[in-house]
Amino acid sequence: MFEFLRKRKEKYGVPIYISEPTIIYHTQTERAILKIIEERLNSNNFILPSEYGLKPTQHMIKDAHIFIAIGIVGKFTSLVVREIKTAQELRKKIYTLNVARKGEEIYYDFFEGIPEDIEWLNEGETNKLYEDFRGEEFSGFMKVFLGDRRKQW
């Protein structure tokens, strides 16, 4: 409602497409990822699918100079896999940021290229991963790992 009151940061740097699992859209994890990428690559000129809801954004990969694939717990979701393939076809510079939890700590591992040990999931495996995250046994895990979806301004 009062979007006009929110001060927008001026964009700088090369365009970066961030391919992320929908489960981290608008979370504290997403905000942490953006900060890490900005610091590492000296750019905040993001093409961020979460800003478009669930509309397809794969066609925007061509507009980016850099492509970042976000993995969670050592896995790329089926959406991220499809977008990686597009970025590879377009010969984009690719980086990977993997988000993992060890105990109560969350780790963000940043790599140039795509590490061989990250698992590429199909749609069924992605749905199972999301179900596991949302399941009873992970109720506290979701909040610790992904953060609360409430915005912090």
C-alpha cells in the first residue's frame, strides 16, 4: 500500500540473474543471499524471479551477464536446473551459492561454476524436498533455515 515510501537502492554493476528455489522467495535467506552476492560481485543489479511472483522469468536470463544458481542443502530444484541449462546454452558466467544448515548455523557457500557434488532434482524430487521442509518433523527447521516470511525493513 505504501510502496512509494520505501526507499529504493540505486542499482549498480552488471546485471545478475538469480535462479532460486521458490521456497526461499521473500525470506530472510533470500535477503542474506542478495547481500552476499552484492558483496562478492560488486553489483546489486539483480534480475530476481521472486519479484515477478510465479510468472516465468527464464526468458530474462539472456539480459544478464552473470547467472547465479542457488542450491539448498546441496540440491538444485527442478526450476533452478531448467534455468541452469538455459544459462549454459547462452554461455553465461555461472556461479553457485549453496545454502546449508549445520546444527543451528546456516552456511552460505559461494563457488565459481557448478560444483560436481550438488544434486540436480527433477520435479518429483523437488516436490518431495518441499514436502519434507513443510512436514511436521521440519516445522522448526523451516523457520531456522529459511527464516520468517515477514518483511524486515
